[in-house]
Amino acid sequence: MGNAFDVAGDRLQDSRATSLSCPSFQSPVTRVEILILPGVSEASLGLSLELLETANWLQRQAGRNAAFEITLSGAGSGAAGEAPELLVAPGLRVNGEVGGLDGRLSLPEGPARRRLDVAAEAGVPVASCGAGVFWLAAAGLLDGRRATTCWWLAGDFQRRFPAVDLRPDSNLVVDGPVTTAAAPLAQLDLMLTLVARHAGADLAQRCAARLLGTQRPAYGAYMASDFLAAADERLARAEAWAQERLGESFNVDDLAAAVGLTARTFARRLRRATGLSPVRFVQRLRVRQAVDLLQTTRLPLDEIAYRVGYSEPSTLRRLLRRDGAQGAREIRGQSAGLRS
């Protein structure tokens, strides 16, 4: 197997070879640059390409032009051209220990650094996950913004970048043009969010249905609100507002007022973008956060239920079963299997 850039380039070339008949008279294509950082996680890189290629394939199957024009830059690449319309930096390989990672988490001069500088100067929307978020912060792209990263790197991140409003308990954070996700495999959530924002919630939903299918029913149900809400800036802001208050009591009027909408307008826009009522939307957010805590901590279910806003663990158990046909034990077992 070649290096990450060679493998990704071969795969991208194969993908382009099947898209020559794509019609050119429909919606504009978003130019996406995938920035391959030193020490890139091949899994995170693969997920990035998988989502974008799937989105393009689904568009072609529907007789439409591709949604994304994909280029690669960074480690092992040649000189990159003008600033893209979206820059994605997949996560880095980390083993949970900060020691020995200084070289990988720093931002040396080189092609990757220059591409981040170009993005910063041009105001290009950027996205990364896990340890890759360190690079965005080092380039000054996160100053004064909310972001997330791997929870086990949160302390080191906060010491290095005090100007960033870090949210280590969040799986995914959208703050204006910057989208960050917590860990390398959270790249899937991040890419679905980006597909929704740049090519529409319907396409993101179809990507999720094709890639997640029936093998991971819980995953698709839990994560849907992230990328569907991102298709509407007000809804993305509402999600961020609610995410910060999941352990508190609030109603639809509070949520709508927080983003400058009436409850009726908020409900209509939410239904159009997600197919969910406001109550179901907030339930999805709470269940999604509970799943994240089940997968990344050993907290008991009653404590997790309290943290996401439910006084009775039985309520959370019922929602887990209803939305994903899985209980807390199955979710934790599935997560342990992925880590082994």
C-alpha cells in the first residue's frame, strides 16, 4: 500500500473516471479541497472521500451534475491552486496519549500550513476533526470560536489555545464557517453536515441512508439532526443553543426566541429541513449526546440521563430503543468492538 496521498489520489482518479457523463447545466459544483496533514488518519481520510464520492454518485444516478469537485493537497502533493470553496482536513492518528505527539500537533511550515493560510486569508469554510483541529487553531482559524476535539486531548488543547472556546463534550460543533468534530471516526458526522450545508439536506439524508443502511440503524437515527440542521443557519444556531443546555429545562418558545424566530416559524423551518417537530428535534439531540457519553465514558446510565436532561433513566432507555432499536448495553458493546 502507498502513502495516504497516493492511495487517496488513485481512488479519486477512479471516481472521476466514472463521472464524465455528468450533465453541466444544473446546480453549481462546490470545489472541495481535502488537506492531507502529516500523520493523517487513513480512516478519517477514507470517510471524507467516501461521503463526497457517494454524494456525487447519488447525484449522477438522479440525472444531475456532481455536487462536489474534489482535489487533494498537503503532504505528498504538488502545488495547490486557488483557494477552494471548502477546505476539509481529516483527523490525525492518535493513540490517546499526548506525550510524543508534539511534532504531529504543531503547525510546521510546508504545503499544509500554506493551504491553511490561504484558507484563512480568503475566508474559506474549513472543517476538521480530532487532533486535526489543533492545526486549525494553530493557524488562527478558531480564535474566538467554539470548537471541539478528542476529549483526551482537551486539556492540552486548552493550554495551547486559550482563545478558542473549546467544547470537548460535544461530538460536533458548527460555528459560522468552521465545523469541528471530536474524533477521527466522527469524520462521518462532519462530512454529512458539510454535504447538507453545501448541497442540501436531502442529499445528506440520502448519503446517510446509503452508507449506514440497516446495519447501523441507531447511528443514522441519532446523528440525523446534526447534518440536517446545518442546512439552515438558524437551525444550526438553534442546535448549538440547545446543545449547550441539554441538562436544563427549556421549551419551544425559548429555543425559537434564541435564534430570533417565532415558535411557529421555527417549527415550520425545522419540519422542512429535518422532518422533525421541535420536541423530536430536541429529543434527538439529547439521545445523540447520550450515545456519545455511552461510547466515550463509563458513566452509569442514570448519570448520563441527568446530564442530557432526563430525571428518569427509563425515559432515556425508551428513547434509545425507539430511535435506534438498541439499548445502552448494546451501544456500549458496539463501541468496545470498534475500539478493539
